Amino acid sequence: MCPIGDMYSHDGDADEPEWVKTEREQFVEFRDKNRDGKMDQQETRDWILPADYDHAEAEARHLVYESDQDKDGRLTQDEIVSKYDLFVGSQATDFGEALVRHDEF
């Protein structure tokens, strides 16, 4: 069985979508480290929680990228409030708890 088979089935389509081609390449080049055609438990763990990936930094960058309306690299109170739902849903702000504890506003 194809590892992508859970997400995509040819069903008579002659051409695969581009995302399927990309996923196949990612699987072969990076995910299937032992080249056995499937992902074992360690390969899956490395894919979901890569050792060299800083989740807190990635989330902080995401919040700034999505909220920094004037793209100056800094967030104002208005920028944060205008994207309040993004911050409340973020683990980086303890799901909004840090917003009410912050004393600079």
C-alpha cells in the first residue's frame, strides 16, 4: 500500500495533484529514513516532533507574522487586539492567559 493512500486515491485520475507529488518526494527524501517504504514509530515521531524544531520560536514568529500589520517587526497593542482570536488560540500565550497578565498595556 502506498503511504499516501490514506489521503489520496487515484480513482481513475491520470494526473496526480501537485501536493501528492510533493508529499511523495518528502516521504522518499526525508521521512522514510530506513528506506523500507513505510514509516515506523521512530520515523513518525521524528516527523511530528523533529528534534531541531523550536515550537515556541515558530509559534512566536507565526504570531508576529500574522499580526504585524505595518511589518516593522514589533507588535503594538492595537495589532494584538485586532488579532485577538489568534493570540487566544495560541499555546505561546497560554491560550490567552498571558494577555490578561501582561502589565504594559
